[in-house]
Amino acid sequence: MTNSPQSNPPQSGVIWLNGTFGSGKTTAARELMSLIPGSRILDTEQIGFLLRDVLPPETVGDFQDWRPWRALVVATATEVLAYIGGYVIIPQSVLVQHYWQEIRNGFDNVGVLVHHMVLHAGREELVRRIEADTVETTARQWRLDHLDAYEAADTWHRQEAHVIDTTELHPLEIAARIAAAAGVSIG
């Protein structure tokens, strides 16, 4: 789902690619950027890395647990959009519903259009992809450990987002479906 009007949506905003590890977010984001002229990918994990060095040491399971991360994601994307226009593509898993609502409300409060997409694949396929990944080998177990949280988020994801099953799709097909669901003109 999007928070966009039905007729003639503006050609700017955020395309948020949600879903768990192995669902194809990063690859789809790159393909989507190639289809949408002037779009940019915002890696919000970098905001989390920044905060690790700034905030007092405390035990959190994920940088998303820090309220400043959620606020800074909204502020950063908003500033980037104000500076360059077009679309900012954010490939980032959000598995806690109230975190997503806080982010979405932040964008709503500043008038930034958000197209929320969840890239989905079944558990067996996700495990296969994670175990076959030769780049993220050090985080393999961490990624596998988050599959239960992803499955628990399925109900609210389906209420809050447009879900695209990536199991049988090529990355370019996924990107084209994302653009179509968002009503974005591709170049």
C-alpha cells in the first residue's frame, strides 16, 4: 500500500523496500535505480553505524531500537529529496510494526510520499539464498535467526505494504513490479 492519492501521483518520494534478509531488497534497489532516472539508494544502516559511535553504550538488539535512528532516517531521506528531488529508494527491513508506524508518520508529517513494498519469499527459499550468499558470510547465522521475526511481521506487512513475491522473479522483473505498484514512470 502507499499513502499516495489515486490520480496522478507526484514523481518524487520514498520507495521503501522491506522484507527479510535474502528477499532481494538490495539487488532490486539497484535494478530499480537503473529504471528510475535520478533516483538514489539510501543505505539507512549507515545511520545506525553512525549512532553506534555517538550514543551511550547500551544493549540493543538492533540499531532500529534507537529512537534517533528512526527519526534520522526520516530527516535524512527528507533532506536528500529536498536537495535532489526524484525518488529515494530505501532497502531496509523493518520487522517491528510500531517502528514502521513511527517512520511512516514521520514522513507523513513532513509531506513525503512513501511507497512501502515488502519483498517476500518463502522460508525454504530464504534459507537457500542466505546459505548460498558468498558476500555476507559473517552475518549468515544472524540473518537466519531473524526469519522467525520476519514471519511474525507478515500480518502487519500485508496490511501496511504492497507485497511482491520474489521467489520466481528475476531482479529486473521485481524492480518493474515495484515501479508499477508505486505508479512510477520508468526510463
